[in-house]
Amino acid sequence: MRRRVMSMLVGTILAASALFNAGPATATAPATATAAPAVPPPAEFGTDWHDPVTAAPPVSKPRTKSCEVTVAKARFKDFTPYEGGYAPPAGCGDRWEKVVLRLDGKVKGRQYDRLGYLRIGGVEVFRTSTPQPSPDGITWSVEKDVTRYSETLGRDQRVEMLIGNVVNDTYTGIIDVKVTLTFYEKEKDGAPRTAPEAPGIAPDAPRTAPDTPPTPPDRILPLGDGTTLTTPRNSERIVAEVYATGSGGGCEEYWYMTVPETAPYSCKADKGPYREVQIKVDGRLAGIAAPFPTVWTGGWSNPFLWYVIPGPRAFDVKPIEYDLTPYAGLLNDGRPHQVEVSVVGVPKGQTGWSTPVNVLVWQDEKRAHVTGELTRHKEGGLANESTYTPASPGPGESAHRLDTKGGHRLSVSGYVNTSHGRVTTTVTRTLAHSSAHRWTEGEAMDALKATWTDREAITTGGRAAQTRTVRTDRTYTMDGTTTLGAGDRLRTEISLGDRAESVTTRGDRRIGRSVIDDRYDGDATYTANVPREERHAVGTSRERYRQVGDGGCHDRTLATVQGVLTEDRLRC
């Protein structure tokens, strides 16, 4: 029955999430996608399959001199972090056009998916998860643009990396990784530094001008486990980024499927599945966001879905970004302030979310003290309602049902008096969630259809004609069904969507637009509760990643059958 599957699922959760109870960057695609190999797929999964790959574009690199530094090289077999030192590269100057992080990993045998992080100087620069290996072994790589952390990377630092793992007679996979940073030197005649552009395009949204990225921050302040923040007194732009992952605490890895106590389901959470990541400054709500519903590579009780193509963001845990510039006048008083991150909907006293925070600060070099004021703070009521409908009694297979709707709205404004004039920033964010969760007695059938929207508008400027607005609309979707049928054959069909559209205007004129649309579809079946060699698994998966608008076009499709890559096509 489904409860047996759920017990296996929770075992995976606890093993994968123990990292954060104790204490995951864009997966690289080839520079030029090639046709899939002409190898007919086997009748079922064997002992090896294609190495993990995603359809996302590789990180673009400048054509300037580059220098590479190895940041970490480790074999993770327990929960001992790698610790080492870092020094900036010699021979590529002290200011860089771009900095690219690359992780190369390998693992073989049997192992769960694991979560990991990399911190340099206390700043979390990378969070990731791992693929599940074949008995014969796999390799994979992940790239991430980490130029925004240039201030931290400009001096000697301590390095800490951990991919918490368990290795024993059953789970034999040791995770072997190497992480490097490649620094691309700035052009000698490069443009001088300019005042920072307004924020407004989070890392999970396309940038409107990909070839001219924003100036990196002057300071990066990691909050770590504490919540006290003291900013430089001449801060003119302040952005907090939060690497939020629901992982520990068992069911919080599957928070989107939790139900209230009154419903007969194996994962409970007070009012149900609505989650919202909030940030507060001195106790006042300063930002809200919808967490991304990441599915790790053991997700939905079916690792055969994810062996070659992971779900969106599984190898690239992007931080949520909050513009705190309206609070700069308050934060610039030279005193410590309390910054707190919390997740709405997590049962009281229960662990399950990791929310490390970095605060990015841009300073006014011509002012010792930038003054300002928070002028507007308007919060709508938080909606969170779940309606449970029990299964109908009598013959036939009737399903229990939980319908959930939730949402929230926040708008804040403030100004700073800079050396280049008064700049007003207004941030408005609107969240909405709807889902329908259905399951039968014993959870032999378990299905979810859900949509999350996170709409944000950030307006900055002085006079109306100079006002710049970035509107970013994010939409996340999940539509999946798992069934356990005759002979313990477990089948999962699932579709995942990750879409972000960004439009930039100056005054009444549109000056930029970009869209990213990443969609995954999978269908896999295997025999549960038997040894690995008796599972007789079959499965297909497909991902299409489209990025259009300013900066060009990327449109790539990947498809697999029984672990063999059967399609790899570029349309632009």
C-alpha cells in the first residue's frame, strides 16, 4: 500500500536532510548541443545510465584572460565538513568581468540524494543537491555565475563545504567533488564604475541586459546563524538573499503535500501546505516570497524519474532575493538591527527549513552617511485556507481531497539622500497559491496539482521621467500522480514548471523584456519493496528550457528512455 511507499520516502527525506539538522548554479550543458547517440534504449533500466544533464544554457564567459583557483577537493562519506583556505588568483588583477564557479562530481554504487553548501568567508555562495548514482558510477558538473560575490573573493578567506553523507554496507556511494573558480579579467579600457542599477531581478528570473550585468556589491555581510545586522552608514542599496530549502524535519521536504491534523494522511502540518518565506527588520515585515517547490532526485518515491534529467533547480538552489533599500535610512544609523527569516506554515517547534542569509550592500563613495526614511508600509491580510473533503463511503475507490488557497501582499517605500540626489524605492510583492491534493485510503494513489505565483515590482528613481521599474512575474507549477498497483508496481507521472518573465521600463517606455521557461515531464514505473535488481524499472523524461528576449535566445530539449538520452535538440 501507499503507506509502505511513504515510509521509504520518509527514509529518503531523513537521510538527505540530516545535513541541515546537523549543522543545494546551473547544471552545465555542452557549449554546443549535439544529437543524442544512436543507441536504442534497453527494455528496462540496467546498471548504468547516461550521466546527469540539464537543458539550461551554460554560463557565458568573456573572451578575456582567465585564472583558475581550486576552492575545495573532498570525498564526502559522513557529516564532516571540508575546511580549507582560499586566496585570490595571481595574474588576473583584482577586479573581474566575471567569476564562474564549477563543481565536478562523481559517485558510484548506491546512495541517496544529498544536500550541500559551499561557504567562503562565511558567505554562502553555492547550495546544491546530488544525483543518485548507478552501480557502475556517474559523473556530473554544475556551473554558477558568482560574480556578485567578488568583494568576498577579493581577499584570503576560510572555506567550508559540506555534502552530508552516510556510507555503510548498504549505501556505498562516496561523493567525490572538486570545486573551482575561474576569474575573467576586466578589459583594460573597460567602462568606469557607475552608480548601481536598481535591483529587481532575482537570481530565479532573467536579467534584462545579460551582457552588462549589474555592478557587484561593495560589501557582503553573512548573517550566519545570528540575526544581527550592522550596515555601513553610507549604504544606498541593500539586498538580502536567502538560500531557503525545505529539507529536514521529515515531511517538510514535501511541504506542498502536507495536510491539517484533521485529514487522514501521513504528513501533517497544522493548516496544511501553504508556505511563505518572510524576512523582518526589527520585528516589522520587510519582505515576502513564495519558496520554489524543489523536487530532489529521489522525489515522489521514484528516483527513476530523475537519473538523467533532474527536476528544475535540483542542482541549482537559487536564493530568494529581497530588496531592503526602503529600510536603508533606518539601517544606516550605525546600530545593530535584528533581521529574522521565518517560514509561514511550518508546525511550531519543528525543524525542516534552512534559511542562511547574505546581505549585499552598495555604498555611496562620496558620502560618509546616507540618510533616509521608510515612508510607506502596507501589508495585506495573509490568506491561508484548506478545505478537506473525505472520501465517499461505500464500494468503489473514492479519494480524499484537500483544496488549499493562500496568498499575501506587501508594499513598502522609502528614500535615501545620496550624493547623486534623493532616490525613492518602492517594492510591491503579491503571492498566491492554489492546490488540489487527492489520495485514496492507504495512499495507494496520491496526486497533487498546484500553482504558485510570485509577482514583484521594484520602482526606483527621482523625477518621474527617470523612474525605472522592473516587474518580475514568477510562476511555479506541479502536477503529479503516484499509484501503487498490482504486484507492487509503483508508477509516477509528473510535470513541473518554472517560469519567470521580467519587463523593465523607464518612465513610460519599455527598455527590456526577458522570459525563462523551464518545463520537466516524467513517467516512470518500477516494482517496489524488492531488491534493486528485481525492480524492472522503465521510464521516460523530457525537459525543455527556453530563454528568449534581451540578450538572445536559448531553446533546448532533452529526452530519455530507460536512462538513454534519445533527444538533444537546440532550436536557436
